[in-house]
Amino acid sequence: MPKDRTKISKCLFPAAGYGTRFLPATKAIQKEMLPVLTKPLLQYGVEEAISAGIETMAIVTGRGKRAIEDHFDVSYELEHQIKGTSKEHYLTEIRSVITKCTFSYTRQIEMKGLGHAILCGETLIGDEPFAVILADDLCDNNADSVLAQMVKLYEKYRCSIVAVEEIPPQDSNKYGVVAGREEEDGVLRVTDMVEKPDPKDAPSNLAIIGRYILTPDIFDILRETKPGKGGEIQITDALLAQAKEGRVIAYKFEGRRFDCGSVDGFVEATNYFYNKNRV
Ligand code: G1P
């Protein structure tokens, strides 16, 4: 049967950042490998993608950090050591992830921003719509996961989608901020978006969080996108080109999101999952 090119079947995980805020923990491992309780952030992200019906994980990594490749692979020595012991169950979840999906990797050679990292992923994604998860935004919902909600919405709108949430106005300089016209409850057609604006320049209090669905023409746009905020190639700027043609939706997702790129958010997530798992 030919492949359905309209279905979201791949998820891209940019994971090449320096993780400066978590040094020295991130000296030899990616920040996406930091665990909330016993599970690395990236594994939460991969499980979210699986819950959205995605089986192909495409990961953009950086130099000198190989922990991700090893994590999503079989460790024969470890398997051998704990086989048949009372500890075997500790590997159940990761084994299940490994058997459900495939992983492919590429490296971002130069750190030129999130837009550039996504463009590096083109070789793994090809010419089809795809999801992006920034694993340091950890999301949780008791019903459908945030990405599963977005994949459903894509069936209806067939254009790029960004997940958004309301933020305190003074935090606008930490996020991409969008403005738009309401299409239906919780769904906006984006008319403007700005990367990390000063509060006085923010077009609204709706911030993009690290979940995207992108149509593949984004790659051509990214190739032409000039460095923006911070001298980096920004996905927000590339999305603005699509938004000007009415091809971007902002979605106020159901669920909770933790900014695990900050120590405060990380501790909050740890406490949340600890309390949730305890009951
Ligand atoms: C990136 C994006 C930004 C978005 C944020 C979500 O910023 O550039 O638009 O709001 O992720 O976490 P970063 O957190 O990488 O600085």
C-alpha cells in the first residue's frame, strides 16, 4: 500500500543545545537526558509521540554526546545481568518504547538556532508533514496527550499548528508570542508572531510551547530565513511566512506543561510526577 503523505508519522526532536542552565550536569549528556524521577525528558517526549500514533523518531543531536543513541538501544550487558532477577521490571517501559518505534539521528554541526536545527532534520523527515517536540517542555494530560490533540486538529486544518498557553505578560521575552483570530473554541488562525518580544511589543499573552506540527514547505522557508532574535535562525520567523498566508493555527491545549529548561520548572515537574505516581 502506498504511504499516506498526509498522515503525521514522524516526530523531530531537536536536542543539540548546550543546556547551559544545567551545567555541569549537561557537560557530557544532553539536557533532554536529564531525568524527571527515573525517566529522561526525551523518553517522556517519545512516549507522547507514540501516544499520537507516531512511530518514527528523528533526533537532531550535537557533538560529543552519545547518551541518546545508547538510551534508545538495547544494552546487551545490562539485559544479561538482570535477566530473570527481581530488577528486570525496571527496563519494561524503555523496552516497550524501543520495540514500538524506530530512531534516526543527524547532527547539527553549528548551533545556529531552533529553526536551523529543524532544517537539519529535513534529511530525516523528507517531504511530509511532521511533528516537533522540544523535550524540555514536559507536558502531561490525563486524557489525550498534547501532541495527540494536535494530530487530531491537523486532520481538520491541514496546516502548521503551534501549541500555545497564556503567560504572565512580563514573561513574553522567553517565548515566541502569537496573535490571531478565533476559529473555534481554543483555536486561532495566526496573523502575527514574534520571537521573544519585550512585554511592550508582545502581540498578546499567548506563548508558543515546544509542540509543533509543520508542513514540509517550512524547510524551503527556513533555507531563506535570515538570522533573527539573538542572531539565530528562528522557527517563529519561518512560521510567520506561513501565517501571512493564513496557514498557521495556534491551539490552546488541554493539560499541564512544565518548563524543564529552567531549574524551577524542573523541580516543579519532579514534584508533580512524584505526587502523581505515588497515589
Ligand atoms: C524556543 C522557541 C520559542 C518557544 C520556546 C518554547 O525557545 O524559539 O519560540 O516559545 O522554544 O519552549 P527556547 O526555549 O529554545 O529559547
